[in-house]
Amino acid sequence: MAKLPLYTIEIEFGTPAFDETLQLRDDILRKPLKLKFEVADIEQEYKQIHLACYTEGMNLRGCLVLHPQEKGTVKMRQVAVAEDSQGLGVGTFLVEQSEHLSKAHGFTKMVLNARDTAIPFYQNLGYKKVGKEFTEVGIPHFKMQKNL
Ligand SMILES: CC(C)(COP(=O)(O)OP(=O)(O)OC[C@H]1O[C@@H](n2cnc3c(N)ncnc32)[C@H](O)[C@@H]1OP(=O)(O)O)[C@@H](O)C(=O)NCCC(=O)NCCS
């Protein structure tokens, strides 16, 4: 159960709300690793589903991206929660909302590449590790999945 009053909405690629999530993703996922977004990476996202999680007054607290794959599978990417809101249930709420939305779109399986530090978070939500550890953006990751 979220410890903050939260709501999640699907936002459109290229809008000011989307730009705000890009900034959050940069702050939480890229800057700590001294990485920058590549324009080509972002351009590919126009066909993906963008979810943003707010507290009252459209105060952005978290976001994620859903990338449809083949055969009823959807990939969860770029899960980021604002630093001052981590550990308050925002990530859990956001992932659960993304699962509801994915089911409503007819997807039956969620997959993701989890940073090793986030594995307990996803395990709490019912995701299972698949295969061996691998390196992405210079840090250890595991593939994880869950049937929806
Ligand atoms: C990982 C992240 C998305 C989790 O979101 P969050 O809002 O902080 O998590 P929640 O408050 O919903 O936590 C849910 C549970 O997972 C646990 N948890 C969260 N992050 C954890 C971590 N890094 N390690 C261990 N447990 C973690 C919490 O303790 C909590 O358990 P509890 O309910 O038993 O107390 C968020 O902390 C984040 O953005 N981290 C930095 C970026 C990142 O690692 N993104 C994931 C990339 S794969």
C-alpha cells in the first residue's frame, strides 16, 4: 500500500509531461553512472507506453516505460522514483499500475532487466530471476519476468 496519495497516468511522447519524466530518468538512472541520454534512444520511444506517477498538484514522483515485444510480452524499462520519495511505496504502486494496464492491453507476460540493487524490490512484486548475471550500462543486471 502506498504511503503517499498517488495517481498514475499514461503520458504522450514529446509533451512537456514526457520531458519532465526524461529529466527524472536522467537524474535517477543516468547521472549517478555518469551516462547521458542518446537522442536516437529517445526517438525509438515514440511507440512505447509512458507512465508517470504523481502526488497532488501534478508533482512527479516516478515514471516507467513499457515496450511491447512479441507474443503477448511487454518489457518494463527505465523505472525511476524521485530520490526523496524512494521507499514510500511509489515504485510498488507504479509497477502494479503498469501490470494492470498491460493486462488491459492483452499482455500476458512482463519482462525486465533489473539492476542487482533493485532485485529485492522486483522479487517483492513477484518477479523471478531468469538466466545468468550480465552487464548493462556498466553494472550487474539480471533478466526477470512475471506472468500477468
Ligand atoms: C528501485 C526503485 C524503483 C524502487 O522504488 P521505491 O518507490 O523506492 O520502492 P518501494 O517504496 O515501493 O519499495 C517496495 C519494497 O521494496 C524494497 N526496496 C525498494 N528498493 C530496494 C532496494 N534497492 N533494495 C532492497 N529493497 C528495496 C523496499 O524496502 C520495500 O519493501 P517493504 O515494503 O517490505 O518495506 C527506486 O528506489 C529507484 O528508483 N531506485 C533508483 C533507480 C533504480 O534502481 N531503478 C530500477 C532500475 S532496474
